[in-house]
Amino acid sequence: MPTQQMLFIGGLHRSGTTLVERIIGEDPDVAALRDTGVLMNEGQFLQDVYPTDEELGGGTEKRGSVVGWAFNPRSHMTEHDVPDPQRTADELRAAWTPYASAPGARHLVEKSPANIMRMRYLQEVFPDCRLIAVRRHPIVYALAVRKWAPRHIKIGFGFGELVRHWLAAMDTFEEDLEHLRNVRVISFEELTHEPESVRAELEEHLELTELSLPEELVPSPPRRYVDYWKELASASPWRPVRPLNSSARPKPIAPETLEAVVASAFGKQTVRRTIDRYGDAMKRHGYDPEVLDRSFRPQYLN
């Protein structure tokens, strides 16, 4: 039986990696990892060849590590971290193949967020693989994952740490690009505004012929995050901000109660500090800190 070609998707949490994996998995020639029993069917949790996001992030909460792994130097893996490519490939295939949704398919797609920082490693192990990097506005990303962050960030302090985490991952990816052969970069914003263009680009890159894009898989603009950020920008103690997230279980002092106080008192300062400190870096990666629902192509991708 021919060996399945590997397709790898990487990108920070809540950037659209799961969505892209589902779109690619719609093609009958592609198998995805299913019924694995691990978080989000991510292949990283089925193998023991390299460390997982949880190990690298060091979070104490179940999903707390999602805002820390990019800071860990061990997250960045290259061809120099592969002592025996064939043995590594055999071990990874042995871990993933039993969960392939269509064993006879020509391709097997594996999605894990930290793939964005180990694409050189994966390319060395699987020389004919195809790589897909998914990106999303760093402010929207930060707002989306804040609920998994340490408590002080969850209630509104230290927002810049989440943006720095995004930049740490994307800066590394930018540096790695010149070493990558078969890679495509797509954005969540492109999926929202130009879904057919993204579908065609993926189909060409992956050499697929029946890649469809069901309407239910086309994401909506992130109005919830855009509106919240606007509220923060005009916040004051006399103009309270509605909490972004609510606790699943009632608590004596719920995080959203503290968040409302912090956001009202310091929200405007948080927005201005984020733009002043990280605005230029965001623009270099194709994002305007003042426009949260659009992306443009950064110079390093031209």
C-alpha cells in the first residue's frame, strides 16, 4: 500500500487551524485524524517523539499552556533536531495512521498549533509533505485565548503578553520561511471575506481535485471581539464594559465581575499601550492594529 503524503497545518490557537483541517478533510482523497480521544484530535497528543504544547507551555490549567508554548526555545524545531529522519517518520506514522478517517486516501492531514514553529523539522522528516500556516489578527487571537490565560490576564491585566506570544510564534515562522519548500500561508480574514479564493489556493497547493467549501464552514467576521475592543477603547469608570467571557460555574468572585472593573478602569490604557508597543510589529506581519477584521499580505510573503 502506498505511503500517504503528509499535510501539516500549524497556527496559533483560535486562528482557524481546525477550520482549515475540516475544509481539507472534505476532499475524499484526504484522511484526517478522527476518534482519537485526545484534545481536538491533534496529532501532537498521539505521539511521544517531540514535546506537546502542554509540555512546552507549562500551564497549570487544562488549556493554560496555549498562551505560553511559543516562548519556550524547545518549540522551535528544525532539520537539526532530526537525528534519523526515516525512524522518526516511521514512529510518527505508527502513532497517527490507526486514527486515519480514510486509510486508503492519498493524503493524511495533521493539525497541531505548534506546527507553525516546527515546519522545518516536519519537512526534514517528510520531504514531500505540504505545509499550511494559518494566521489571524493578533488582537483578535489574544481576546479569543484570554479565557485560557492565567487569572491576572483573564480579568484584563497583562494583555500585551498574549500579543507577544503571537509575535514570538510568527517571528519564528518568518525566519524559517526561507528554508521551507512547499508552504502556503492563509489568514482567517481571507477565509471570511474571500472563501472561494482560499479554497482554490488550497486545492492547487495540495494538488486536490474535489476540495469543496460547505457554507457552514465559512467563518463569520469576529464582531464579538471587534465590538469588545471598541468598548475598551472608550472605557471609563463611568462607562462600564461588558465582560467578554462568562464563567461556566458561579463563583464567589467571578472573573467576569473583576474583568468589568478592570476593563472600565484600564481598558482605554490597554488599547493604547497595545497599539503603541506592538503596532509596528503587527503591521510587519500584515495586520493593522486599528482594523481587526482584515489582513493584508506582509512583505516577507511576496
